[in-house]
Amino acid sequence: MNQEYRYHLIRVSQFWIRTAMSWFVALLIFFPIAWMLLTSFKSEIEAFSTPPSIFFKPTLENYILVDERSDYFKFALNSVIVSFGSTLLGMLLAVLAAYSMAFFETKRTQATLLWMLSTKMLPPVGVLVPIYLLFRDFGLLDTRTGLVILYTLMNMPIMVWMVYTYFKEVPTEILEAARLDGAYAVKEIIYILLPICKGGLAATVLLSLILSWNEAFWSLNLTTAKAAPLTALIASYSSPEGLFWAKLSAVSTLACAPILVFGWISQKQLVRGLSFGAVK
């Protein structure tokens, strides 16, 4: 009985230690977001105060000034169109490419996948000039179309890799049975692969949306006013006069809020997709 009690006590202790560590890591990750949110309700003097003030009188002055100075909804609309447009186009291409590589594999398939992934190792600034000149010559500067094309190409390697991994988990016998019933490639994708891999595809979509929404380098260098997304709006609050921390926190909160809410709602699909095929 003593041994059973000690074993139970050890299990309970391990449970509480893991729970405490999980909460600690979660709070550590969430702290910058919480601090940004708190700072957005401070005055500029309180935002700069040392040591930082935790107790203060909240104010909506920063949000009012952001609304008066900038057309938030125009920037938000650009972010939505560019992020969702690039994700939809990227998913269409990624599904077709992954289907071909997963079920019609050749001796060069793995080399092709590695080559695609290696393009993500190239620093964006290294190709800024040629891409800028191409956009200028094709009239894509400061356009949503240009950003959609660029973000699609930028996220394609990761999307193809993820979809390819999920497709490889599908038993080939299922597709062979479908082919015996007369199914062709499009029907295999629509009626078999997409329903089976919907969790993994949802995770891929969410990751692509986050990457596109948060992309700042290209939006700052290829847009000015018409197609500028929220990342460009945030950068506009950095001026030669200095950084206005309270206003910068307010506009950053407004920029982060939509994707944070979307991620929170979609967390179940994200976890299911990332764990797809992990347990047989």
C-alpha cells in the first residue's frame, strides 16, 4: 500500500510540475503581446516611464489618434486580400504539385523538394533589386496583384512540403481502388485526398495566412499607399522624430488582433493538422 501511495504521489507531482511549466512557458510567450496591449492604453509619458508603470489610468487617445491619422480599414482590407489571395493561389498550386510528387514519384522528386526548400534560405534583400525592377517593368509596384504573386511564390516551398507530407500518409491502396472505379486525378484530389487530409490542409492554410499577414520586408519596399498592408501602417509610426511607443503599440495591436483571433479560432485544426499521421 505504501508503494502504491508513493507511486501515486510521484504521478501527481509530475502532473503538477508539467502543468506549472506549461503555464510558465505560455505566459512567457504571451507576455510581449500583453505588454503591447497594456502600453497601447497608456499615454506617451507613461509608456516611456522608468521603471515601467503597471498601474495607470487607461486612455483611448492612442486609438483615436491612429483612426484620425490613418485609414485603418484600407490597410486591413489590403492585408486580407493579399493574405487570402496568396493563400488560395498557393494552395491550388501546392496541392497539384504535392499530388504529382507524392503519387508519381521519380528519382528526382526528393532533390526537387530540397531545392524548393533551399530557396527559403536566400535572404530577401539579396534579390530585392531584380524583383523591384521586374515589378517596375510589369507595372506591379504598389499593387495587390504584385503582392499576391510574390507572397504565393514566397510561401510555396513550405506549402508544397507540408501538403506532400500529408499526402504521403495516405495509403496508395485507396487511390488504386478509386482508379478501378474510374476516378481520375481531379476526382482523386477532390473526393479522396482533400477529405482525408483536411486537418493537414487547414494547418497549411493557417500557416500561409500567418506568414503572409506578418510579411513586412516586401510590403515596405514594393508598396507606397494603394496596396500597403498593415505591416506598412505599423512602420509608418517610426519617424525621424523618434518612436511613439504608445501609438505604435496601439496600431500594432490593431494589426495583430485579426490574425490572433483567427488563429485562436482555428487552433483545433492547426493541432490536428500538425499531428496528422503521427499516430498509427
